[in-house]
Amino acid sequence: GESTQVEGPLKAEQGRPLMVHHSRNTAVKQWNEPRCTTVEGVVRLCRVFHDVLDREVGDLLEALQKVFHHLHLAANHWAEEVSLVGTRSIHSLFVDRTVYPPSLWDMAWEAWDQLVRQICQPESPIKAKVPTLLVEGLTEL
């Protein structure tokens, strides 16, 4: 989408001011926040209800592999907030439950490896907070 420059508050229908955040001025940027919230919600469900999912989901490994695929995409996303959530989410799943099969560890290492490769690129869109979080997370694991 095109950027829209907005100066000051807009008037909402009911007379209350409507503020537009300057960094959410395109449709793409507006989707980042719901994307982050969704990723965090799915990861929380996986962490909190892992035992229930293990009993009730026919092929939990396949389901978790799909979750990790999306976390990989989020961790390597161009937007800092999405990348931070993806990186933090992979870390939180392993900190809570380190008895995952090797295939999930492989997916996590692949995501982290790709993230490091992106960080090392001269024109990397990855901001400094992401590699810091990555190093802190790996140190804890």
C-alpha cells in the first residue's frame, strides 16, 4: 500500500479524536501487529497445553513442524517486531520443553542459521535487537 501522511488527530464519527500511528501507515505494516499477536498466541497454546495436545492431536509432531515452519518465517521476517516475536517464540518453546524430537531442533537451528546469515549481509534489514535476542536465547539453551 501507499503511505498516507497524517498530521494531527483525525475526527472520528462520534467526535472523539482518532490517532494514526506514523509507523502503521501502510497495510503491510498494519498486518505486522496481528501477525505478532497470532504467533505469540499459538506458541502460548503449544506451551501451556502441550500435554493436552499430545493426548488429543493425532500427529502432534506434524502439527508442531507446521508451527515451527511459521516461526522460522517470522524469525526471518524483514520487520523487526515480527522477527523478534519469531525468534523469542522458538526460544520459549525449547526453554519450556526441551524433550522435542531432533526434527524440531533441526528446524530451529535452520531458522537461527538463516537469521545469522541474514544479519551478516551488508544491507541486512535485521535490526540489532534481533541478534542480541538470538545470542541471549542460545546462551540460555
